[in-house]
Amino acid sequence: MRKLFIYLATFFVVISILFTILPLGTIAFLPILLALVFSFLAFEKSAASLKKIPKILLVISALTLLVVVGKVVFVKDEVVVDKQFDQEKVDSKQEAVEELEGLE
């Protein structure tokens, strides 16, 4: 049972690292929480001399949780209107109309 928990925790730690790197927002909480649960269960099922891998998995899971919480709290996603692009678009449209009028 310990090995199963370690395998599942490792799988969810890898998935949570990928979700943390990619801009997926709060979706990363699900694999992080699963990684925390499975690594804690592996830690509890392990003997005293075999607790190194579950500890590492717990630490990595906690760090990814901190990174995702930090990204959610401190990074603001804002859409900025590009006024220069809008002006170029209007100018281009006016030039096209003038060229069409010049052909007639």
C-alpha cells in the first residue's frame, strides 16, 4: 500500500508542477491537494527509515501550493486596450477607402 501511495503522490506531484508552470490558474489546486494527501498517507505508512521519499514529495507539494497561491494572490490578469493598434486600424481603413475612391 505504501508503494501505491508513493506512486500516486509522485504522479500528482509531476502533474501539479506542470499545472503550476502553465497558466491554468486555480485548476492546479486539485492535483496539488491530491499529491499532499497521497504523500501524507505514504509518510504515515512508511517505517522510520523509509520516510525520505514521502518527505520530499510533501515538501514539493507544499512548495507548489505556495507558488500557486502566490500566483493567484499577487498576479493580476488584466486586458489592456492597445490604442496604437486601434488607431493604425482606423488609419488603414481610411487609406483603403481613399485608394478605392481613387480607382473610380
